[in-house]
Amino acid sequence: MSDNPEFTEDSGETVSEAETSSQGASRRTIVLTIVILAVVLGGLFTWRAIRSGGGQAWQAQETAVAAMVVEPQLAPMDLEAVGSLSAVREVMLAPEVAGRVSALRFSAGEYVRSGALLVQLYAGPEEADRKAAKARADFARIQFERSEELAPTGAEPRELLEERRSQLDQALAEVARFDARIREKQVRAPFSGRLGIRQIDPGQYLNAGDPIATLTALDTLFVDFSVPQQQLGALEPGQTVRVVSDAYPDRSFNARLSSIEPKLDEETRNVRVQARLANPGHVLRPGMYVTASVELPPQENAIVLPLTAIQTSAQGDNVIVIRGENAREGGQAEIVSVRTGRRMGNNVIVESGIEAGDVVVSQGQLRVQPGATVKVTELTGPEAD
């Protein structure tokens, strides 16, 4: 019984020594790992320091760029907008009264002259009534002419002459009334133009107002477009409007600004403008979308740069200007914020930020860092030689 406590105590001492030995081995492993990582990281740092020393020598090299000398110039101005074409004269032909189609005298797409008879509705009863009215008018005329001869001689009273004059006038009015009813049975071209697709057939019964075909005058068209209210002061009737359609990409058409809507659109604050366009050959058609450019007086002393010289970022637009005693050959790169205006094809007008005589990098600016030394390999603009 006395041996058990001794056994228990020795066992506890043995376990404690084992745990201590295990913890010491773990600490040595961690320390060794840290030392190895420190050696490896130190070697990498030393290697990158050596490489960075070579990189500094590369950064000191001059970056080749293309540049241009800024010069104020006369910039053509135009106000461009998307518009549509509409006919100066266009109607949907329709009968004034109901009736059955007795004759069609046109073909779809045909060009007709003003007054040409296109559709005839059945007018048999009206024509018969007109013949009767014409007979009565002829008899009234004979009676009136006879009284006109006898009244001055006293053979007939003058009252009878006036009565027969009235009868003749009434008979002629009756003939004119039937002539008007017969004309209502006819559909004629109100002006010269080209007809659209026929929408009726012979023998068809038409009600008043039923569509027959469109008639469009294509000699002259309207160009309708809208411009912002800021440009209202630059517009006036008589200005030249250049019109381009994607249907004829290699051609342009000249129109003349004819009218300006006196009231602006309350939702868009745009003003509607209309120009008149001659259409020889009838190549353009109403309903086409076109691009309309109003020629404005040119802008003087404008600073114009190519779009390739403008860099856009979250902070806005900027350019790289070369500073130095001989900036036309090279110098230090400086990033300058600019405010751009309207575009002109591949160029843009710079409203502020740079001045005449500045040398601006036009190509290669993506390789240039702020303050870097650059070398101009290609120079455009005044005094480039």
C-alpha cells in the first residue's frame, strides 16, 4: 500500500518533464522558421534593390513623344442636330361624298399633274338632273332674249323682262348646283406630285373620307430639327443648312433655314427649327432621318487640339505640356487640367488651361509620368521646322 503514492509522484514528474521538452522543441522550430523567412526575405529585398538601381537608370532616360505647338486659329463653327424630312405638300386623297368607284385613272407610284382626274364615282343621277336643268336654262335664256327685244318697243312690259331675267338666273344656278354635285363625285389631284400605293379597287363602295392614296410633292422638302436654347441667338432665317443622309453617305444637300418656332418646348427646352430643301431628282423622301448642320460664323483665336492629346480621368480632362528652355525639342512633362468645348471631327476646341505657344504632347503621353524628361521626335504646328 505504501508503494502507490511513490509511484504516482514519479509518474507526475515524468509527464511534466515530457511536456516541457515538447514545448521547447516547438519554440525552437518557430524560431528556426522565422530565421529562415528573414534570410529569404532579406535576400529578395537585396535582389530587388539591385534591380531597382538598374530601373532608376532606365527612368532617367528621355521618353520619346510626338508634340505640337499650340496656335490660335480660325475654327469653323456649325450647329449639328438630328432631324427628319417632311413634305411641303402632302395629302391623303379621299372622296368628299359616298359612292361606287366607276373608274380608276391612276397607277400606284405615278407622277400626276395638278387637276388630273384620278377617281370617278358613279354620277348617273346627277348627270341626268344636270341635263334637265340645262334644258330649262336654255329655254329661260330664249324667253329672256325675246323679252329683251320687245320690252324697249313697248310690246311687253318691263316687269316681264325682269321676271324672265330672274328665271334665267335661277336656271343657270340650278345647272351650277348639279355641276358641283358631279365634281364631288370626282377625285382630282390638288397639286402635282407622286402618288402612293392604291388603297381602293374598281367597283368598291366608298364612304366620304375613305383613303384612296397619298399624293406627295417631292420637289421641295422641309428639314425639321431642334437645337438647345443656348444656341437660339446664333440662328436666323436665311442661314445655310448642310443635310446628310445615311441613304446617300457620299452626298450632301444644301438647305436654307426658313423659320424658327417662337415657343420653346417646355419639357426639353429646345427650339424647333425648319429649313427648306430643294430635292432635284426626288432622291430624298419624307420621313427620312438626316443630320442637319447649321453653318455659323467661324470662331476666331480658337485653341484646337487633336483628340489624341486629351486624357480623360475622374478628375476631368488634362493634357501634358512640355516645359523648358527649348520645349520644342524636349523638357519636363507637366500635367495641365483643361476645359474642352465642342468637337470638330477628330479635333476638339480647348476653352481654357493652355495658351498659344505651349508645346503639347499629342502622341505617346501614356508612357509619360509627371515630371519625367521627354524628347520630341515629331513636332507639328507653327515654327515646327
